[in-house]
Amino acid sequence: MIRPVTYYEAICDKCGVSAHEGGDISAWGDAELALEDAEGCDWVTPGSAPPGPLTTAGRHYCPECAATEEEAGV
């Protein structure tokens, strides 16, 4: 049998890179697990001070894009 399934991955809202690129796991069966994995890789939600925990709502930035935003004073 073939059936559609839904998987989740964290994608940087600025550059489009996946939090899982180069890792053993490419997607998660639950959005919260994808966010936990991204947080473990130093991903942030921009605009929160200090950068707060990721949520399913809002933007998600990889460490490189977060550093670029911080340098630009955004």
C-alpha cells in the first residue's frame, strides 16, 4: 500500500537551508521534534530578546542568518 504522510523540517526563513542538512535525519513526524532539533543546532526566532525558544509560529533563522541579522542591528 502507498499512502501520503506528513513530515516536518525546520527551514530558515531567510536563506532556505534545512536544519537537518547533512544530518542522519531529514524530517520529523512531529513539528515539535523538528523545532527541538533546530534549537539544538542554535537556530533562533529573530526579534526575541534574548533569542527565545522556537515555536511553530513566527520566523526561524539558522545560525548564519541570525548572526547577519544581529550584525545589521535588525
